[in-house]
Amino acid sequence: MILARSLFVDIAILLALAAIAAIGYLYSPLLLPKSDISVRPDPACDLNREACRARLPDGGEVELSLSPHPIPVARPIKIQVQVSGPTAATVDRMEVDFAGTTMNMGYNRATLSPLGNGRFTGETSIPLCITGHMTWQGTLIATTDRQHITVPFEFEAPIAEDSGSTAR
């Protein structure tokens, strides 16, 4: 009786662990964007001052613009993306995933609305970091019918008082 009960508990624990592993596998693309192609933007570009571009493998470009400048924390940020070249016509979905580079700031992904001709727009906000200053990575995730293209743009978010936020 005790042996059967112990065996039942062991099997239940193994099934629970298997279920957790399966759920983690299924939902991992939400936290770790899948990428078939990753391209790097110009490292000298500063999203706090201007739109930044990256050249795509097909010869086209992708441009990311965040406004206002400087990029605020805990306030609305307008996102604009322009894709040019052959890829522009094949992008089905465009997202921007914002992640702190030195601290986990939670799930911050915006799905952009298509405007046509390779243009996408949306709005989001990034959370206030308790340490004040944060380096962020805004990863563009362009999904086509055949691949996921990612472009990681890095930018600095100023301390809340510097960005016009009323948070303290």
C-alpha cells in the first residue's frame, strides 16, 4: 500500500515536470525571439537622436524610429518602422521586443500595425528602472511567410527626471 502510494507520487511528479518542460518549450519564442536571420544596425546610430537603419541580406533596409527624443521611460513612445527592398512585400508581422541589457525588465513586446508599403507603426512604453539609467535593446522581429528576421537596436534610457516623467 505504501509502496503503491509512493510510486503514484513519483509518477505524478514526473508527469508534472514533463508538462512544465512542454509548456516552456511551447512558449519559449515569447521570451526568446526565434531568429532565422539576424542583422546588425550601424553601431554609431543613436535612437535618442534619429532613426536607425540596418541593411538586410536581400539588399533592402529596415529603419526604426522611436519618438519623442530623448526616449522617455514610463511615458508613451511612438514606434515607426520602414522596410524597403524585396523583404518589404513579404513581412506579415512586425514586433519590437524591449529588454534591459543588464536587468530583466519583464515582457515588453509591441506588435505593430501595418500601414502598407513596408511601413508599420505602434505605441508602447518602457518601464522605469529603479537604478535610474538603463541600456535597452529594442529587437525588431519581422516575420515573413518563410523566416524570422531580427535586428537588435541598443539605446540608453535616461533617468526618469531627465525624460520628462513625473515618476520619482
